Amino acid sequence: MLEESQDDPDIEHSVFLLRPGPLQDNFTSLIPTITSSKSRMMDVRFIRQFVRTLLDSRPDVVHAWGPTPNLWAPLLSRIAQLSPSSLKRRYRPRVIIAEVGLDEWKNAAFKLADRLCYLFSDAVVGNARAVTETAIARGARRRQTDTVLMGVSVPGMDEIDERSPVSGRVLMLGRWDWRKGHEALLDLWPDVRRRVPHATLVIAGAAHSDGEKALKARCEDIVRGYQKDPVVAGSITLLDHTDPARALDSAEVLAVSSNSEGMPNVILEAFSRMTPVVAFSVGGVAEALGDGERGWLVPAGERDAFVSALVQALSRPEEAGRRAGAARRWVESLTFKTSMNRWVEIYHRVTGR
């Protein structure tokens, strides 16, 4: 979306990253980027750096993404606003909180912090209707909320025609996070394999944090345990980095076994490449799959139903193609440009310009 905004003379973006990460180089190559090294909840050096950055650059809009930035941006923006120079110039940055998940893990203290941050914000925008409604339930005022679906790069149909899925291949694509349901998928895989003997499972995604590495190690233990089962042995592959487009094009089905989601980018990417999707109905997944019209939608946590859906998707190629086609038509309007245009509308609304 930042690339899409480069040619807009009315919008000038800069980025403040709380800590280094895999996307740092991408941001730096596009726009002015400041990277902090926040390492704990109360980091005075980070607070000073963020406030100083606001006072030096004086942005019209502070647009926060993700749980931690969403907690700090509204509070620190108001602190910057109360500085003597800001009071003299009547500088008041508008704050937008972008909510991208349901975050059921949050305890009472975090939910109270959410409520306070909503009070200090000018807009709260979910990336799916379910996410927006969750924010409202936590204290966001409905009149200050909106929903903007994330964009996706939609390739031409000539590129899709070259797609060559491997028969029986099921793909799970995403970071190693406990909410993604890696262990749940591995638990039900033997049942899928017994019903579709040629089925194979590829789980692809990089592990960066200690928690992600620990989850991957547990899954590797599960896979090693299956080596005693001749039906399952050798049918599971765990990969680190992979090209998402190539991985989706080589899969007959994308499995999304998450127990918590906002609007998963991987589903939109699968839609754009006409890869059939089987997913648990959590967060914004039902909004994407259209209650099953654009893929197989399984009630959250229903293990046996997920197995049956995967078997159907692998065994009924014509039906899988029909649903993938409906998904492709739906996602064609969700480009990065249309998403960026919606954000620009919100920028203008909150600033009154």
C-alpha cells in the first residue's frame, strides 16, 4: 500500500518501527524510517524517542498498526500534544488505531488499556467486520469505527493458467504462531491421509522469535513421532522460507486451521491465485469465504468436520475449482490501490482536510 501511495502528492508517509524486524529493509527502501529498539513494556528511552520524533516531524496523522503500537501511539501522541511548543502552535495529531485481530488472549488489564486508547483515538479501523465489532465491544465508539479490508496483489489470469498444483498437496502457509493452529492440523492429518492415501502436507513459514522457534520444535517432534506410522511417514514436510506464490500454485488446497484471526492475508492471496481454501470459521474468515461459497468453511474447533472438508476439497476438483473461481472474482476488487484509497479517505475525514 505504501508503494501505491508514492505517486499521491497529498500524502507523505514515514514509519516508526518499535524494534528491528524482517520488514525493516522493505520500509527503509520506500520511505523515511526510524527504528527503535524497545525491549520492555516501560522503556523510557523509547518513549522519549517517539515523542521527540512526533515533535520534530509533526505528522497530521499517527497511524498505528498492531497490539503494541496501538497501545502506545494514542497515549504518546497526546503527551506530545501537551508540550509547550505544541500548545503554542495548537498542534494536535489525529490518531488512527488499526485493529487486525480479535486478540482473545488479552487479560483484563490489556482490555482496560484498549478502552483507554480508544478514548484517545480519532478512529478505530478493523481489517474485517468481526474485528471492528470486537473493538466496539471493548469500548470503541461505533461512530469512530470503520472497516478496511487489506489489499492483495491480484495476478492476471494468464499467470493463473500456468498454475500446476501437485495432486493431493495440502499447504499451510504462515508464521509459526500459536493462534495459527499448526499442532491442531498435525493432529488431524493422519485421518486425512488414511482417507486420501496420496495426500501430502507442506507447512511453510519462518520462525523468528523464541516462541515461534519453540512451536516449530514441538511440531518437529510430532512429525518425528509419526515416522512409526507407515501411512503417515514421509507425507509431511516442514519448510522455512518459501515463495508464497509458488507455494500456493503448487498446492491443491490451502488449509487455514487458525483458532483466532482477523482477515488472513494468506486467504486473500490464495483467492487471487485460485487456490481452494479450507478454513475454520474464526474472526473475519467467514466474511472472506462467504459462508462457504468461496471455500470450505468449518465451525471453529470441529476437528472431524475439518478433516471431511479437506477430503472433499481434495476429492472433488470440479467443486474446488468452482469455489476458487468465486473467490477469485470476489478478491479482484481488493487491490492494494483500493485499500490505500480507503485509508486516504479516513485520513481526510479525521483531519477535516
